[in-house]
Amino acid sequence: MKVLEKSRRKKLQRKVDAEYGYRSYRDRDVEVRKANCGFGVFARRQFLPGELIIEITGQLIERESYNGSSFVMELNDKWSMEPSIPAAFLNHSCSPNAELLQITEYTLGLLALCNIEPGTELNFDYQWPALHWIPRCLCGAPVCRGWVVDKNEVKAMKKLAKKNKAR
Ligand SMILES: [Zn+2]
């Protein structure tokens, strides 16, 4: 097999990045672009409460054999899903404007919880359990829990953070 020259390879890679790459998704309904912290998914039109914003599909992974990336979503006891673009860039908020809903056994939907104006960043509550690697939350909501955890896990997370500090 003939190996492509470096310059040709770079040119091809740029084309692939532009068309399929992370950070450049855009369709009629949503787009991926820079957010306060990293990248996020933004509405390109108005969504009404209860409206399905996007259907989320992705690569299915058996939970037993997988530790998960920070994007992973849980489907059921057996399967996790590594969501594809744009859903992989949905950020957490303690006061979210959307929520996840299981549509079929292997797909999720992102549902609007309130009226969402074009240009608004879309987010949902990750509801993560308290674990040592959980990051501080930067959502900026008045009700922010301080960490990206479920509201029932805040107490446990505070304890854990104290312990982490002492270490
Ligand atoms: Zn928060």
C-alpha cells in the first residue's frame, strides 16, 4: 500500500475534521460551539416545553467491561452508551433546561423542560453519584450544588471532597 505524503494527509484530515469532526456540528435544530467551559450544544431555533430536541444515539457498550468516559450515558443494567455528536457535548447544569428520556431500548431523547430560545445552551442534569473524580460544577445556576452530582449525593460529595483534601 502506498503511504500518503504528509501534506496530503494533513489536507485530508482537515476535510474530515470539518465534515465529521468534533466541534463543528451544525444542523437546523442545534449546533456545537464554544461554551463557558469547553464546548456545548446550542439551540438554533425555539423549543417548546416537552418538545423533543434531538434523538441521542451512539455506540453501545456493555457496562461490565467498561469504565466509561466522562460522556457516557447509562441505558439500563446491561448497556451504556457513548453518545455521538452532537449529544456528546451536552453540558451539565444544576438547573437544566432539558432532560433525558429513554425512547427505545437503545436510544435516548433530549426533551425541553421549558421554553428555549434560539442561541441558548442546552444542558441536562447528569445526576452523577459522589465519586472521587467528580469535578466542581461551573453551571452558574443560583441553585448550583457545587459539584456535578445528583442532588441526593451532595452530602456524600462534600464528605468525599474533605477526605480528598486531607490526603
Ligand atoms: Zn451547578
